[in-house]
Amino acid sequence: MPSIPVADATVHYEVEGAGPGLVLVHGTQGDAESNWGHLVERFSADRTVIRPDLSGSGKTVDQGGELTVDLLAGQVAAVAGAAAGGEPVDVVGFSLGAVVAAATGALHPALVRRLVLVAGWAHTGDARQRLMFELWRDLDRADFQLFNRLAVLSGFSPAFLETIGADGIRAAVATGAREPGIDRQIDLDLRVDIRDLLPRITAPTLVIGLAQDQMIPAFGPTDLHERIPGSRYSEIDSGHLVLFERPDDLVEAVKDFVAD
């Protein structure tokens, strides 16, 4: 897997396929493979799919310092520039990755052709959202398996959990492995505020909200949409983990929006 030095980090990334660049940015407690690996073949027939591991995740290594949105946006920009040869790319971000993708679009406008922001938010100011992130932090400190059980319970819609049943739920809980910097990523979740950056986004942008999201309720993406000039908004009937609950709907939405 290739890597590139960015500030104090060595950022690893995956590249598959051929064609215009499509950067897929993972969320908290995810990495390039766990969030996006099962969807790569859906895009790589006509796209160069670029998947960075942000600091705190996967094979990226750094000095363990505090994370910022600007820092992670710089990592996305450096990886995209290296993997796409300096050509503009489309950037898709999920959850915290949507926050980082939006910042990338604002701070590196010449690099980003189109943006798709899935289950993102502009500012961690809502009391319920802070309660969720604080609970993530405390459960991770106590026992990661407790965190992972909550992630499955609140990350999927009740209807989806009913569909996969007890065996599926046990499998979902068992597959989660702790990312080394989840604590730093959750700390960043609690400090997110990109409201000043959003008016600077010039790339055509699609914001996707998730109707049954208990982690980032729909008012988070709608607020993001309202702050980005000219952005479009759509909604998928899914819990937060739409990458696994409704992957067909998500892939279709992304492909339709980034098509020339």
C-alpha cells in the first residue's frame, strides 16, 4: 500500500481502478478498508478509487498528537494529489469523513471537482450529539466491546437489526476491531466546528442525510446543506451505517451525482 508524508504523519492509502479520481474518506473508528473496502468494485471499473487512512486509523502512523479538521483535510489533499497526478477529484466523505471532505473542498478548491457528504455535520453544538460522543469516549475508555455494542445498536435502524436477527447482530459486534486512535478521533468529533469554512466551498456538493440516523440525526446534514452555497440535499431511509445497511442506494446516489 502506498504512503505519503504529511506533517508529522506517514499517511497510507489504497488505489484501485482507472479513470478520474474518486476519493473515499472514512469516519470515526473506521479506516479505508473497514468502511469502503466492500464497495470499491462498485466504482473502480471507470474510476481511480483512492482511500486514505486518516490519522488514528489503519496503517497511517503519526506522533499521536491532537487531531484537527484542517490536519486531516491536508492528509486527504496530499493523498489525492499524489494518487491522481494533480488532477481534480471527486471526494465522498462519511460521518467524520464528511466533515473532513467538506473542509478539503473549502481549503483546497482547485483539487475538488465534486463533493458528496454523507451523514456529516457542521458543528458539535447540539446537546444530544455531545451526549452521544461523550458516551462513545467513556465506553471506549472502559471497554471497547461496550462501545462496539452501542455502535451496532445505534448505528443501524431497528428494522435492519430485526432483519439480520440475533446471529447477524452477534457477528456485527464481533467483527469490530479498535482503531488505534479512536480516542483522538472522538475528541475531534466533540470539537468539530467548520461553519466558517462551508461558505468557501465552490465545488458542486450533494449532502446526504439518513432518515433513521441515531448518531448524526438529520438536522446535522440539513444544517450542513443550508450552509454550503448551491448544495443539493437528498435522504436515504437508513441508520447511520448506510455503507452496510443500504449500500445500493448510496452507490447509486454517488454515481449519479459525480457522473459527467
